[in-house]
Amino acid sequence: MSGKLWGMMAGMVEDEWLWGWDATPGIVSVWAEPDGRAFVWRRLPESGELLREDVRFRPWLVLSNLEDLEHLGPRLRPEREGPAPRRVTYQELSGPGALRFLIRAEDGRALASDVLQGASRRLGRPFANLRDLSAETVLSLPPEEQYLTASGRTYFRGLSFEALHRLQFDLETTGLDPGKDRIFLIAMRGPRGDTDVLEAHGDGDAAEADLLRRFVERVRQWDPDVIENHNLHGFDLPFVARRARRLDVPLALGRAGSPGLRHRPSARGSALGRGAERNADSMRRARYTVPGREFIDTLDAVLRHDFSARDLPGHGLKVVARHFGIAGPAREYIPGARVHEVFRTDPERVRRYARDDVAEAEGVARLLGGAAFALARMAPRRYERLADAGPATGVLDPLLVRAYLRSGAAIPAHEGGDGTAHSGAALHLFATGVARRVVKADVASLYPSLMREYRIGPKRDRLGALLSMVDRLVDQRLAAKKRAKAAPAGSTERHENDALSSAMKIIVNSAYGYMGAVGLTRFSDVHAANEVTRRGRAVLALLCRELARRGVTLLEADTDGVYFAVPEDWREEDERRVVAEVAALLPRRVQLEFDGRYAAMLSHEPKNYALQSHDGTLHLKGVAFRSSRAEPFGEAFLRKALRCLLAGDVAGVRDVYVDTVMALRRRRVPTTEVAAHVRLTKDSAQYAAVRERRRELAYEAMLTAGRTSWAAGERVRIYRAVGGRAGLLPEPAQDDVDEDVSAQGDEDPRDYDVEYYVRLLKDTFAARLERGLTPLDFSTVFDDPGQPSLFTPSLADSRPILTVVQAPPEDEPRQESLGG
């Protein structure tokens, strides 16, 4: 066979590993049952017509040996003899992997029962679920993933994101407790963009039950492939389910099977209710699902975006919509706690508010949901599961399992490692304080690039599947980026290729972390990960040395890139030239690119900094400047003070500080602005057990407000009141996670401990600016305005400072620096 033909065949195999091998187009949902029935809904790309296919598949699992099936006797036969009634077949997979017997049967439940019976006999104790067996002895997947893995099918082949029939809905409720509060309005946006607002015609059970029935009927009429909303799994679906159960209303939201919602395990499930009722709620660890439709929570896409970009001021729907320009200028805003009150006096205003909510949910889903849509074209999982999956165990593991089974190869079991620690990524802080004329040079996917350059992959991946996938994804991502750039702005083609590029980037960038996650991923290899880390450190040291040689001031460097300040007389072409010169010295597949230029930067700590663009836009990075727990008044102060500091206006920082202190002391700051948004880590019983030894503000606030029971995981807004008391504020509406709700109206007590928050302002928020000022200037700027001194130094001539804290890496032989 010629080398060219062999290469073509190898490429086809690798594409099958990555994309599957069944070209069936238009799959929009898959539902499978353990008894071997699978239901496949397809939307024809040409006409948009929806079809349903009912097919049979043979449920399967992978075992390390056949010992637990020996009791089947002649019913256990080699796969080559073919299926037969009640027959269980096995296929021995090749290679050294621990999981080496692929077992198939007509019915998955019966197969699981057979294995559990054998394991119980062998180990002398009962087992009720395959999850109770060691992961070293069995691999068992949900029925849908069994079907998709075995068939080589994936979602959405030949479909664009716009071809999906998507529906958004949003609840308006009288409160946040489904045990006592009601749904009084449901806004809906249909697949064609038409909106409808359903309302309860009265205040009793019958009116709410009628509202829920009309909601279910409208879903069935519009027949969407996907149902979306923001915090859908954290609030809307659990609330609907609880109210429907209480009112005995069947929730027939699926396309097949018995009415009602089912649930699936999930790391981020809902936590509704209070006390014992809340603790018992299984939805704390699960999400709802139905046959034939996919539930997509836009909060998942927002969290995924912010994990990498770190550019969002919050994660609530309205905050995100404003950030991305989705919110219209006439958008209606109502504080969440007042929606029902406003509805009683001005229902049309609430209807506008609800319509805006579903329109923004659609916009966020369209803008940020493309990556999960593209991942569903690759990985053998339901679309809704990929939308909230982690890239390692949720995407790479399914891809690798499919690749190994397609190749007839035995699969490694999870291993705990040999005790070798995973060495951390390289990170350098060269200077702290305020720098001007700042440039960022971006290192594109450093670790995956080094894996490719030096062919570093997991030792147990004998097929080389992980490296092959990274290779092909990088090449295909570059092609997708090129197509996106060539497509007209705002076009479907650009959106699809941008989404495809983002999805591929997610997988590529997770490959290094996948290798280092000992015990968590199937092909982990800490030694390979550490070798990548070593080479990464050498590359980073090289580019820092070479940049410093060219006259720049290094500020910070990590595996994402390098920030540096340039001389005052440099122009942009000088900045780009230097980056290009250093890029030429790096390994072939490592790309260093000019990524941006900024007017100024405050370097505080590693990965904690503030950048100001030349147009005045402020970018904050790290928990020192952005934290979901931070009090809003402090963050508002910090943003104003940073603008002054980065502009060189030290006296202006003083003015902002004085204004904030005086606003606190005159109680012009609403209580919501001093409240912290915290997640409880102890339930009521756990706190009661330690309360005598240590009292904590969050839990004391619950008790002071009359809350005697709560569950771990609940989010609350607390503040310190006068006299050391703990205060509790009502939560904002659940679709506004992390929403900054500053209006409390006339009911705001403003009973917070003023001097406590003045100290917090200086000790916590002002401290973020300390590295940008001399000790004398810092003391002067943040001197208590209520205690003026006759000898206060003038700030007229004060300027921010920059302090070098680490020299550039010393010269090393180039071969060693590259890890050769």
C-alpha cells in the first residue's frame, strides 16, 4: 500500500474517531431506553420537516473479565455467533487495556442484573447498581450514549443552529418558595420569534393549574426541538415541576412516553425548598429531561464563556444581555422582589418585562450556545448534556471511548497514579503597580502546541487517539477561523464557523489538563503532563528573555501570553515588529501573536490586574477585582478609583474615596450595595453543632430573620447591621443570578454598621490600589476624611508608581531552553 493511500485511510479513521461514521443528517434529539429501544427525532435539512425513527439497538457495557457472567452458562456466547433471544454475547478487545470484554444483550436492565448477580456471588455482598462496582471492572454508559457510541451517529449533521426549532419561557412567581408561592405569569417565545404571555385568571389553585395546562399545550403546539432559559435548571423547571405536582397537573412536555419530567444526574442541579424538604429534594443533584426535546440552560454557556474570557460583570441574564448589547434601549426593568406587586397595579409593564426576558434569553442562547451545538456534532452524548459538560470527562472521555471501541481496542481503567505530583503551569510576576503603554503578546494554545510539536501523549493511549484528535482539531479549527473571517459579518456562515472554532478550542485546550487529572480521566498521565509543563516553562522563559533584550519592561507572563510596557517613543509598528521577531525564535508549532495594546495597567498580583484600553474601557482580571462575594459598593468604588489611578490622577482617587466614605456615613448607600452574596456551605443542623464554638455572620443572619432550617448550597445576601447584628436581604429573582439590584424602595432600613463598612472599604477594596502608590501617598489618599490633619501632604504632584519585583529569566543555552 502506498504511503499516500495509507495516510488517507488513517485520516478517515481519525475523522471517524472525531465525528462518528454514520452520516445520518438532521438528528435533533435522541432518547433511548435500557430495553434496547431508541427514538430518534430528525429535522430534514432541506424542508425542515420533523421525522421520528423508532429503532432497536443492543445495550452494551465493557467488563474487565467474564467472571461475573459465568453463572449464565450456555447463554453467554462469543459475539461471532450472533444475537439470539436471551443470549448475552462477548467480544474480546485487543491490547493491554483493563476493560477488555465488550458485552451485548437484548435488554440492558437484564444485562445489568446478570452482572450484579455475579458480582454479589463473587464478593459475598449484595450490589444494587452498576455504579456500586469498581470503575476498574465495568464501564456503563446511559442508554443514549450507548446508542450513539455504537451507531456512530451524532446530532445536527447538515443542520445550522438557525434550523433548530427553539422555544424560550420564563416564569413570574409570587415568591421563590414553590411550597407556598405561585406562578402567576409565563412568558413564551416560539421558534418563529412570536411571543405569548400566559396569565393566571385568579389567585387560587384552579387558576394556577389552568395556567400550567395552557403552558403545556402551547409547548406541544409550537413543538420545539430545544427549550431554553437562563437558570432554567436552577429555578424554572424545578419550580414548574413542584407546582404541577402539588396541583396534580401532568407536565407532558416531551415528544414521547408518559407525561412528566424525568431527571438525570448533574453536578449543578437545583436546590429548591427549605429545611428537610430541601435536603430531601433529589434535584439538588439532578436535572430534568424529557424524550424528544433538549433543555438548555443559558447560564451554562455564560459560565463557560466567563471561565475563559473573565470579562463579564456578573452572570445574571440582564447583566449579560447589557454586556453583549442584546438588551434594547427600551428594555423594561423591575426589581425581582417587586414584580408581583407591580403586576397588581400595572400588568402591562410586567408583560413587557417578561417579553424582554425571553427575548434576551434567546439572544444569549444564540450568541453563546454555538460551541455546545458544535460539540454535539462530535461527541456521542445528548446535546443538553454537552451544554453543561466539562471538556475533559464530559467531551474527551466519550470521544476516546468511542475511538477505542470503533477500533476494537481494550480500554484503560481509571488509575490513581504513582504519587507523582502534577507540576503547575509557569507564571511570572515581573512588576507591580501602574504601567503605561502596555502590550499583550498571546501564546496560542501553548500546551497543545507543545504536545503536537514533541508528540507528547498519554502512555496508555496506545492508539495515539488523543494526539490525533488534537492534531486534526487544530488544523480544522484554523480552517474554520479562516472561513469565519471570510464570511460576511453577522451571517449564518460566520456564526457557525466561529462556533465550530470555539468548540474545537475547548477540546484542544483541555487535552493537557486531561492528562494531568490523575484518577479523574481514563487516559491520565501525570508524567506526560509534567513533560509538557517543563517544555512550556522553557518556552516562556525564552520569549521573556528575548522581549526584555529588545527594551520592553516585562509585567506578567503565563501560558496564555505576556504583558509588557514599551518605551514612550514606540509606535504600534514597533510593538508588532518585536512580537514578530520573538515569535520567529519559538518552536515551529508555538505561535506568538500580537494580541492588543492598552493605555495603562495596574499589576496587583499574578493573574490579578486592571487594564484600560485607549478608548477608556476598563478590563478587570482576577478575584482581587471581580468576585461574586464582593459588596457592590466596594466594587463601584474600585472601578471609579481605578480609572483615576490609571489616568495618573492620584488626587482623583482621594476624591472618590472621600465621596464613598461620606455616602456611607450619611447612609446614602442602599443596603443592597453593602450586602454580600454568599453560598452557604453548612446546613442548619451542621451550623447548630458548631455555633457555640464559632458564630458566622451568614448563618446568624438566617436565624435573626427567623430561618431555622436551610440547606447547604443556598445563596443568600447578608450584611452587618448596627450593634453587630446580622442582616438578611431577600434574594433577587432567580433568572437574575448575580444581578445587582440596588433599589429597595421605601422599605430599605439602611441599618448597616457604617464604620464596619468604612473599614472594609479601606482594608479590602482600597488595598487593591496599594502597589500603585508610594507608602506616603497611599496613607494620604486613604486618610479618614472625618479626622482631618493640619499637616496633610499635597497630592498635586503625586503620580502612580511601578516596582520591578523579578528580573527577566537569565540566559540559557537555546537547546536546553526549548527542552531539547
